[in-house]
Amino acid sequence: MNERVKRIVHLILVADCAILLVYASFTYFIPFLNSVIHPVRYIKTDDVSMNVSVLSMDHNEASISQLTLPRGTMVSLQEANDTTSKVEYNDTVFTIGNEHLASSLEECISSEYVYPRRMLNLFDEKDGKLTETVADKGEQLEVASVSPEDLDVSTGIVNWYEVTKNDKNYWVPGSLVETSKELAEKNYGSSIQYLTYWDQYYGDGYSKDAYIDQVDYKPMIKPNYEDNVMPEQVNAYHVSLANLISNQNELLKIKDHSNINAFVVELKNDDGTIFYDSKVAKDYLKDPSQAIDSNVSLDQLEQLFTKFEKAGYYMIARIVTFKDPVFAKQNPNESYTDTKGNLIMHDGYYWPSPYSRKAWSYNVSIALELAPFVNEIQFDYVRFPDGTLQNTLDKTGDFHNTYNESKVAALQGFLSYAHTLLSDQHVYVCADVFAWPVVSKDDQDIGQFLPAIANVVDVVAPMPYLDHFSYGAMDIEDPMTAPKETLYKFSAITKTQLDNLDHPAKYRTWIQGYNLSSEEVKEEIEGIKQSGYDGYMIWAGNGDMDNLESILPGLS
């Protein structure tokens, strides 16, 4: 190799080294130097987030805006003083108290105690089973451990705390507790409106205690799962699993000539029947064969749902919850009985008690079994049986209220428990609600108080079927002959209650799809839209094709 070539090679090597040094300085040294000069800090706050005031100048005019910072937000320290510091976040510089800055995520989430916002059962392990051990509202629970891996920095919520009570360790969802007693006992329900009708039967102050004091109204931000995106507008038709299977070719094409983009599929009905080969029923039933229709395996069900999802449909699994004679017969101590423990038949059915944690776990276990391949779980009959007032007053009926809860608190507790576990699976939670408790602004003695439910689920689904309203309801002469006005007025009434919540569930109402013309169904949908809402679910029993085809012109 001649000298000229050697010099060229040498120059190239020198140039390469220089480039590498420049790259390394920008990639490693400058960030390192910046981290030394402006070290990282993390937002520490008792609540899940905090607001800070930010001063800015626009055309020589000063303005102050509010910046919300979730717990665990990473900021860059610009200038430290004795009590306050200047920090930078997303190119915005502001001053913050030093007590709100932590040097690590561990320090950021460290807390000696947590305090529940309402009475709740503790878990045996993270994502595990409920225990019989409860913690009362505002009760001090010593924190045994907490992991930075359980911190959701987008919301500031610590998903789980390990706590100690009576020398035993348990787990509690971080979304249901606070790190100060003051926050846990704060009245988040001051804007909630309710009527006191049931005080005349249960005593003065009953309604406030049942609807407000025992219930959690802290605003709960609703999830939006990137791997399970809920359509902006869900227009669903209810079908039995048998009809979904036998009519799948026709149903797969239905969105091509209608607005239907979702199906609600009944997978557990009010006879207690599970329409697939469930593997979890054996954990709750002595004889699971009485509940399981095993013609469809879990794998076959998954393949079917996946087929519809790939075709562009949003798939909702409907689970009837507290109307289940199979569970009641096999678990009488967890059900509605007389004072001697004999099951009470009410409206032709035996009913599990909504106070029963075993009934809670049974239905949530079924939901978790379905979670890997459904978009949403819909819980129906999330209520106590209606018309049991006299049995309660004369003490001849027993729901086995172990924890002395109000009916409203029990139902909210169940739905909160379901949401905690299903949110880990990125599955949305919906609850069906009778129409009349919404109109009456109480729970109609069945535990369904709309604000309490809408605060903890993702979707709330009232059932304002035209033929369920009496003459004169909502000042409508005959609701059955006024579909647009009925759905408009009902939706407007609902809106006034949901608007009192900072982060209410999405309103997606059921509409009547039977004994109506396609034009009348269309008018129902127009009434919903007139109220400012959209989306609906059509109930027509098992969802036979003949019925769907008869109303299809109104769904285009």
C-alpha cells in the first residue's frame, strides 16, 4: 500500500472516530451532563394527581393556567431552594413545593398507611379472591409493600397495595383507597340528587346513608384501551348464542346494510344456564351440570367471537347476575331465604343475594373466563328482586346482609370489584339498569341508583322499553305510541343525573325492538339523538332473524 493510500485510510479512520465521538457526546455525555445539572424528580402527592399554576406571557400580558400532574410524573429540576423548586415538564417551567418532589418512584409511592373511601373486602392476593375480611370507610390500614410496577403514571393510580390487618397480609386496589384519612372521608357526593321516598319505610336518614354515605363518588376516569378500542358509537342487537351460531352468515353481513356494528350475546341467562362449557362453575356449584349447556366449548366460543370481531363487530357478552335459581338452590346460605333458611320463591325464581361475595365471585369468574376474547362484559339483573318490602319490614325475608350494607352500596361494590379485575384484562364493563329508578331518582328498593352505578362502570345501559311505562309516565299520555318523545325525555332525565358526575359511564340505552314497526324503532333512535346521545342496543328476546329483518329499514 503506497503512502497516499495510507494517508487516505488514516484520514477516514480519524473522521469516523470524530463522528463516533460526536454521536456519543450527544447520545450519552450531554444527557448525562444534563441529568447531573438538572436531575430527574417525580411528582409526589397524597391524591392521584395535583394541579400547579403556570405563569405565561402572551403579547406582554401575563396569564395563569392550571397544569395537572399525575403522581409519578417525571420532571427536570432546574433550581432548588429551601421550600420550593423550579422544575421543567414538557418545556414548561413552574414552581412547586419541595414536599411534592421525590428522588425515585419508590419514594413517590411510599406511604405508611392507606384508607378506604368505602367499606370493602380485602383480597387474598393481587388480582386474587375476595376474603371475608373487610376494611371500613376511613379505616387505617398499614402498608406492607407497594411496587413501582403497580403505578400507572398516566393516571397516578397505584393499582395494588399490600396491607396488614390483624397480623395478616392482604391486598387492596389502590383505586379504592387514599393515602390520607381526610381524603378517604371527603364528601365526593355533594352534587348527587336523590329523593327520600324510602325514608317513610326505613326511617329518617335512610336514603342519605344508603345512596350517599355508604357509596363512593370520587371521580373515576374511564379507560380507553389501545388494544380494545370501543367504537365511538355502538349500535348493537341482542342475540342468543344459538341464534348467533345458526344465523352467523346473515349476521356477519348485517353491517353492510344497516348501522348495526355490535352484538350483545347472552351467555348466561336468568335460568342460571351457562351456554358454553364453563370451567369455573365447578368452583361454585356442587353440581355444575345443572347450569352448563356444554354443546359449545370455550375454544369454539372464542373462535366464533373472534370471527365476528375480525369482521368488524364489537362483541359484548351478557351475563345475568343475581337472578339465578341454579346458584340459589345449590347455595341457599348465599341466597334469599326466610328466617329458617328456606329459599323464597319470588316471581317464580329463587334469587342469589346481591350481598353474597360468593355470588359476586361466581359471576366475575365467568366474566374473566370470557375476557380474553370479548370486548365488553355486560352484567344484567344487577339488582335485588323487586317487591320484597313487606318481607323486609316484617322480617320474614333474609338476604343475609353480613356486612350491614345498603342495597346500593352492595351493587356498587360488586361492580367495582368486577371492574378492578376486568380492567386488568382490558375489557369494558357495562351494567343494565331498570328505567324506573332513573326516573324516580332513587333505587326503588332494588339497589339500582344510577349515579352510584355510573361512577364505577364504563357503560350504563338503562332499559326504557315503551311497553314498560304506564299511561302518563314522564307526562306522556301513552309512551307506547310516542317512541321518539319517550326516548328523548328518558334520555334527558338520565343526562341530568350523569352530568353530576365528573367522569360518568357512557350512556348506551336499550330500546324496544319487538312489537314495533321499523319506523317506530327509527323514532326511538331519533329520540336518543335529539337528547344529545348516540348509540343503542336493541332488545327483541332471542334476536330471531325474522324480527331483525322486520325492523331493518329503521336501522339504515
